[in-house]
Amino acid sequence: MARDVNRYWGMNALLKTLLPVLLFTHNVAPQNDSTWTETFPPFHIAGNLYYVGSKGLANYLITTPQGHILINSDLEANVPLIRASVEKLGFKFGDVKILLISHAHWDHDAGSAMIKQITGARYMVMDADVPVVESCGKSVFQYGSTPAYLY
């Protein structure tokens, strides 16, 4: 009997530990969070670094005399928002010369084609992300089988 009780309490403790992890993991899964497309005021961070993203997805602008660097394109729906933020800070969106993607997930780079078309920016991703970008996200194990997460 004591053995069964210990097994029960051990299992109960395991479940209590795993439950928050499972709930957190569920929330990390791709979703269409309304804050991802919600306007957020752009602001100066430090030096030549600015925040130009939405309320829920981050984009950064690094300004230089040779042209600007935009980090992440986010969703295609966010491109007008990003553009408006860059221009609200007094910069020209067309001066973006490099579009740098932090990592190749659809919520960070689905708007890249549109930004490249508008600005003519050079598109840069890490070597390991090239196959993901070239497959339009199909090779990402988490998202590749879900059409809504392809770009």
C-alpha cells in the first residue's frame, strides 16, 4: 500500500511539474495574436537603433548614412505598419538597404517579399535558415504542414 501511495504522490508531483510546462508550450505554438498587427508607437532605443514594430512583434531599424537596416519583416499585413513607423520617426522607408531576418519563422519574415519589392533591400538570413526561406517555411518542422504559416 505504501508503495502505491508513493507512486501516486510521485506521479502527482510529476504532473504538477509538467502541467505548467505543457501549458506554456501550448501558448508558444503559432497563433494569430491580435497584438501582432496592432499599431505601437515607434521609438528611439539608443544611438542609431529604433523600434518600429507592432505591439506584439518586434522590428528594429538601424540607421546609417549609407542606408538603413531593418531587422525582421514580420507578417505581410504588418508591412504598412512598419513603413508608417519608419516614416513617423523621420526616415524614408525606401532608404532601407538591408532586410535582416533574425530567424526564418513566418511571423518574422512573411512580409519580406513585399519589403524587398518596395525598398529593393538586400535580403539577409543566417546560412542555416536559407533552406527554410527557400522552401517558404515548408521545411520548418513546427509550421511546415500548416498552410496558414507558410509565406
